[in-house]
Amino acid sequence: MTLEEQNEKRVRAFYDATAPGYREPLRSLQAPQVVYDLPEGMPTGGGRFEGLEDVLERFLCDFYGAFDVRFMAEEFITAGEHVVAVGRIVGKTRKAGVPVDVPFVHVWTVSEGYLQRLRGFTDTALLVQALARD
């Protein structure tokens, strides 16, 4: 298996682990010093998150506290240490069950067998609208 295939496999495993009830592997797939760069308009907080604990405690806890969703990656584009995932955030809000179906693009950097960096792009306005109806 080539390095590019290994990198894509690790990114695919990340999306498999976003399914409710299967999120424990998220920790082991990412480097302890992972960095997330997310749009400022994210309703649960955007910006830069540095380190696995920061990502889990400040971003993912709030995000999954507001949304019961799964990141459904539909296409992968791999070039060296970069893997681009194109897909949809699908599910509902936690309080009122407002449906969520929002496109995303994630650009991952994979190095030394771990997800090192995520640059995320999504329609934050649709997420805000869903929470406003919640």
C-alpha cells in the first residue's frame, strides 16, 4: 500500500468514526498536536483549535452537544500528505430535531500515520439557521 493510500485510509477511518456510538477512535486517529482551522461563522465556535484536548473539549463537545450528525464523506482526493474529503453533514439538531444536510470540504494533512491538520469549509449559515429553529 502506498503512502497516499495509507493517508486516505486514515482519513476514511475518521469519517467512519463520526457515526454516533462509534466516536472513540477519533482520539487515536489524530495526532496529539492536531490543529483544526474552522470557519469563524460556525455556530458552536470557529477559529483555530490546537491540540487534541482543545479540539475534543472546546470544539467537538459543543458541536456534538448541539447537533446529532454524521460527516458523510462522498469523495476523496489524495495528493501526497494531503487528503481532501468532500461530503455532507447529515442529521439533526439535538433539541428540536431540526434536519441538517449541509455540504462540507475538509483538507487534511496526514503525517507520520496521524491526522495532523484539518482545514474545514462548510455552509455555516445553514447550520446557524438549523439551530435558530431548534
